[in-house]
Amino acid sequence: MITVVDYGMGNLRNVRRAFESLGEEVLVTASGNEVANASMLVLPGVGAFGEAVKRIDDLRLRDPLIHYVGQGLPLLGICLGMQLLFEASEESEGAAGLGILKGTVLRFAQGLHVPHIGWNDVVPKNPSLLFPGDGGVFYFVHSYYAPECDATIATTGYGVTYSAAVQKGNVFGVQFHPEKSEKVGLEMLKRFCEVKDAKR
């Protein structure tokens, strides 16, 4: 069962369809209890960091998310969902991310067109279940980015080389939208579904 966190800012329909096309059962929920007791969790996101943090806190989802991660179970953050794994973002001063990963999400430099929209090469940096081979070309839509850090497992570039994907234990994050990245995106989601620790 794939549990997708619904805090009102995710690309829920496409994410759900992508996993269902792989034969997975999907639960979309805003329930803290269902989040805390999930076996595989997906944190999607589209929009502003600060508003996302506010909605997560208003729905009392922060503690269930931290509790879930503390059990060592698989989580996949997508786009804004990946950025929320970090401590903060330049987009929203004072808004506290989940703090699962250390660091601050940054805005692209002046002179670059934002949001960055398009297909980018994703280059694996460290061995990972998500990218066992040469990476691929994935679809991006975002105005902020996570710099390279200890958790970076794949990079891409738009004016600067940055984290296209991160991993800390069984917590994964991808800046791109695998659900919009056609075959290569579905193949990556399938690999996430095969994380062996996804049993309670």
C-alpha cells in the first residue's frame, strides 16, 4: 500500500495514477494516524514552501511524519515534497521544514528564468536504489533548489549544479516529477516500490 500525504498542495491525481499503473494500491489521506502507520509514504508538493509548512502544521501532520521516518520506513518526497525534507527555504523566511535533511533550499540566481520548466538530464552521483544505472531525463518545474549535500544521490543543472535527488536511509527525495516523466519516471517509481524495508 502506497500512502500519499494530502495536505492540499500536491499533484495528487497524477501521483495516484502513476502508482496505480504499476499495480499498487494507493491511499490518499490527510489523517495523521494513517500517515504514522503507513508502510510506504509519498510526500508530494506543488507551490510555496511556507504555505506547505503551514498546512502540514494546521493538519497536525508534522509529528506523524517525523514518527514515520523514525521507524526507518520508506518515504519519497516529490518536488516541493523533497524541499520540505530540509530545514528551511529562502522562499519563506522563518518557515521550518521537517528537518530530516540538513540545509536550506535556495532560489535560482537572478538572470535565470524561473520557474525552471523542462526536461533535464539527471546524473547519478552516489549508488542508490532509485538510480542503479545512468540516470535519465526527467521533467522539472520549480523556482528553488536544494544545493548539493551529503544526501545528494543525483544531480542536474540550471545555472548551477544542484540536487536532483537525495537519500538518507530509506528517506528519498526527487526534485523532478516522476509522475510526469513518462517511462523513465514510472521505472523510478517502481524501484521505490521495491524498497525491501517496506514491511511493518
